[in-house]
Amino acid sequence: MNKLVFAFFLALICNSAFAQDLTRPSSDRIDGFRDQDTLTAAQRKSTGIKKIKNLDAKIEDYLIISHKNDTTYVDTTLTIQKEYKFNYLKRDNFGLIPFSNLGQTYNSLTFNFENTKLTPGFGARARHFNYMEVEDINYYRVPTPLTELFYKSAFEQGQLADSFFTVNTSPQLNFLIAYKGLRSLGKYQNLLTSTGNFRFTTNYQTKNKRYSVKAHMVTQDLMNQENGGLQDVSVANFESGAEEFLDRSILEVNFENAESILVGKRFYLNHQYNIVRKKDSLSKNKLSIGHIISFEDKYFQYDQSSAVTSYFGNAFKTSNLKDRATLESFSNQLNLNYSNDVLGDLQFNVNSNNYNYGYDKVVVLNGNTITNRLKGNIFSVGGKYHKQFKNFELQGELGLNVSGNFDGNFLKAHATFNLNKDISATASINHNSKAPNYNTLLYQSDYINYNWQNNFNNTETQQLAFQLKSKKLANIAVDYTTINDYTYFKIDDLTNQVKPFQNDNVVSYLRVKLEKEIKWHKFALNNTVLYQNVQDNNNVLNVPQLTTRNTLYYSSHLFKNAMYLQTGVTFNYFTKYYMNAYNPLLAEFYVQTQEEYGSYPRLDFFINVKIRQTRIYLKAEHFNSAFTGYNYYAAPNNPYRDFSVRFGVVWNFFL
């Protein structure tokens, strides 16, 4: 709880510090932004108001910069997309179904195999939904100090808070400090979650714009208690709907003595120097050199006070079990960038990646030695291309490992054509070949059957995609993917425990997604429908054929435009399919084909209000749970959430 108090009050303290000289009355502001400076010097002297800088700051001046230098500005509006993003992940979670407690994992109802990675992933993928990668970190440029406070209630004895404060000490230099904290007890036994994400970012640009730098430091700790889901007898009690079992804490779970944690810290620096820069509109050439350096240290640890052999099988020891996998990754990239009005933007880059993954012991099992480390260096080369010509845009990216223990390559290209102001069409292709995740190649555990060392082939994916965007018509996205040597987890028939396998057949995967909003006066119906089809003889990639989200809502200004109201009902549904099961020891989902899950509706009623820069959210989640049947699951033996009422707020301060 101390983390949440720190997260909430940190920004307030910073706000107070920077607000001391801002003596202008609040009545001279409209919706948080200062009016034009119309006071004369005499008026200022008589009222005691001091002249301050950036009196004409507009919302468009508060810039958000991505790691790719794409720039947007702070958005304080209240839209249906904001409703979809007001959750633990702070992004639209369509295609994901959360577990019962906030901060747990999500089961995936759809998969996107577009990939530009050349090295294996860490593993424990079920715990990475809230793990902030380089791509998730934004940088800011603001004319006045900016604070955002995010709060949402959790489940039993806990809260979710995310706050940041950012300031430009000069037009060239910006700092940001942020913290996201969660603590939630949950409705079921041994299901406490406690997570923290601390971020510090800075970006700087010289006055002559020759040199620029973006840097961040991120530390993260994501802890979950693990209970292995409901026991089979408790599943029957849960589905009965009997009043005595509506208190979920009395339902028996598989174990109550385990927890897992994912911890990581990262230091990142991206700087660039313009050797030749465009001085005016007549200049045609730009030449720059860049350097990106990243160091990341992370580990996943599973602790259990005593072995649960009935669930995980035999163990090397009976008490104080501890499995800990670590990864240290140090990467460097040097890039040369050239821009020309005729040729477009070109980049050539060389990369090195030093990795060290593994454990602190060697395992000898059945006469076979399982090593403790996978470590080495990977050197790769790559390039990027971008060209904008009137209504046509072309982008491409490629990479190739040239030395090291892991082969890998990728090619990504897409072309966009704007037919008119409303309609744009994009066609893209993506090819990727890389080694499977580290935890499929090497794993060690105190549980005997969870020790392996594999020499899997690269997983290769080829994807063709087409997208049509139109506010008047609809947004339509179609992609078709083929996957060779797909790597997955399932229960081994010999040991009856989960282990990794590699598919020997080609998997074909088609997705068609339609997004369309229909408006009538102050009412609107927002629709997102996803159709999926998998051709796979081994049933290793399972997804629901149809997933839909439909929101009927009403929007209006009230009280002489002092308040903006948005209220409605959201319907979520997906068809039955062989839903993946969850293994807490690995923090991975695995394939099961014994029972189908799904085909249950989820209805949410919400009332959202905007007053100045404050957005207030109130939602009755899954209010139909009591009358549509207790057969809702996020994974086998892991129920979805019961009916609950939750409250939240997002509050921006512009000083």
C-alpha cells in the first residue's frame, strides 16, 4: 500500500513545488489552459499578478514522443476508446480475457505473429502483459509542468494507481518521473497481486538541433500469489451457483503456498548527431549517425514452501522450493541515416547483443547433464527505408544475424495509399525466422519433470496483411499467416506434466477484423468483430472462431456544457473453443484439447463523466453473471470475474 501512496502523492508534491510562482487566478483559465495574456502592465501591478512564461500554451503543445519519434499530444477528451483503455494495462484489451484478480495474467483469444525480433524471448510470457518494454516508454515535451493521476479500484483491500510528472527545464530539456503501483487481494484464496513499475525518462536537443538524445531507466517488480486454480470438486461448486459458494474464498484451490515474481531493470540511451542537416526548405539532403545502447537485467522466480507432487509431480526436495531463471542482455546499435527529397529516408545499422540466460546450478538427470547457461554474442545487420510521395507511403525494414549461436532474419514492408481524405488502404508483408524463447530451450526446476534442454529449429512465420480505414465506411483488417516449426507447451503423455514441443506441420491462420461505429443523434453503437480460422492438423494453435465487442452508449453535454456525460452497455462474447490452460510454475499457457470453454456473454454497464481535465469512470462489470449461468472461465479451472462495481478517475494538471 505504501507504493500506492507514494505513486499518488509524488505528483502532487512536484505540482506544489512548481506551482509556487504561478500566481494567476484560476478564473483566468479555461479548461485548464491559460487565456491570451490581455492584462496591461498597470492591471498586473494593481492586482499583484506576476507575468509568467507560456501564457498561451495550448493542448497541442504538450507533446508525447514515442521511441520511434512518432509524436502526438496529450488528449484529455472522453471517448469510447478511452473507456476501452481504462484498465490495468491502459490499452485496449480486445482479444484478451483477464483472470479474476487485477494484476494477474490474461488468456489470449487472438495472436499476432508480426515480428521483427532476431533473438529469443525470455519466457514466462504470461507474466509479461504489464512488463514495460522499450516500445512502451514515451517521452514528453511540455511548455509548462504536467501531471497525470490515474486511479482505479481493485478487488478486496487494494487499489491501482499510476502517476507521472513531467517538466521542461528549458525548451531543449525534459524530465519525467512516473510510478504505477497495484495491490489487490482478490476474491479467491492465495491470489494476492502486488506490482510496481517505476519510470524515469529524459530527452534533450541542442538549440541548433544537431544533437538529440532520449534516455530512460525502468525498474519493475510484478508479484503474484499462485493457487493453481480451483480443484475439480470446487469447479462443480462454482458452476452450481449455490448461494453458499458465492463467497469465493471458501472454494478449495490446488495449493496455497506459492508465489511468483518477475523483476527487471533497464537502462536505455538513444542519441543522434546530424552531420549534414536541412537548414531551410531548399535543402534536399540530411545525414546523421546514431547510437542506441540498452542494458536489461531480469529474472523470473517461483517460490513454494512445500512440494505439491499431486500437481507438478515428484521434486528433488520437499520444502523451500525455488526456481529462478535470469537473463542479462546488453545491446548496441550503430546506425547511419540519410534523407533525400527524391530517394526518401534510408538507414543502415549494425548491432551487437550480448546475452547470458540461465541458472546457478547444473542438473544431472537420468545420466544426462542439463547445462546451466546459454550465453554468447550475436552480431546482426539491418536497414530501414521510408518514402512519402503525395498520397503514397512506402516503408520497409530488414535484419539478419551474421554471427553467433542463434540464426535469425526478418523482412517487413508495407505500402499505404490514401484514396481520399477518408479512405486509406495498406498492404503489408512480414517474414520472420528466429529461435524459440529461452525457456523452451533450457529450463531447470526443483520439480523433476520440469528440467530440459532442447535444440529446436527456428520458428518461421510469413504474414500477408491488408487494411482499409474509413470513418464513413468501416475499418477492415485481414491477415493470413503461415507458421513453420511452431513451438508450444502441452502436457507430455509420459510424465503427465507440461513441457515444450515443436509442431511438425505447417499452421495456417486467417484473421478478419471489422470495426465500425454507427451514430444517431446522441446515441452510438460501436462494434468490433473478429473472425478467425486455423488450419492445423495437430490442434496446437487454438482460438475462438468469433469474438465480438459491441457498445451501445449515449453522449451529451450537461449543465451548460460544464460536464460531459457518456453512459452505455458493452457486450463481450466469444465462441467455444479449446481454451489454453495456465501453468503457474512456468508462467506459460499450454495447449489442451479435452474441454471447450467460452460461449458466455459478458455485459458491463458504465457511466463516464468529464469535468474540465478530470475524467471519472464508474462501471458495473459483468452484471449479468447471476442470471446467465456460472460457466465463465478465463482458463480451465480459473474463473472469470464475478459481478463487481468499480470506480476510477484520470486527472490532469496543467500549470
